[in-house]
Amino acid sequence: MPRKPLHLLALALLSGALAACGSDQTTMYEPGVYKGKQDAAASEEAAERRSGELRSRAERGFTDR
């Protein structure tokens, strides 16, 4: 039975080490803000162009029901 306390100790040490090293490397951003390179497909104009097509697809799908 001496293995069980050693496993718990190892688990506690590993958890503490992972929690300590991960917090400094995490970058928090505001939600909904794109931080990558400029993407033409992610622009508002591209979204507006796609919205008409998506709306017509949805209308065709709902007419079957």
C-alpha cells in the first residue's frame, strides 16, 4: 500500500507544476476581436455577400418541412 500515497504526492506535484508554468504563457484577448493577419473572407463585406446565399439555402431547406 505505500504506492498510493506516492501516486497522490506525484499527482499533486505535477498538477502544481503545470498550473504554475501555464499561467505566464497565456494571452487573453477581448472576445470577438480577430488578432491574426487580415483575411478577406473574415471582413464584414464578405459576410454580407454570404448572408444572401445562406438565407436562400435556409429558405429552401425549410420549405421541405
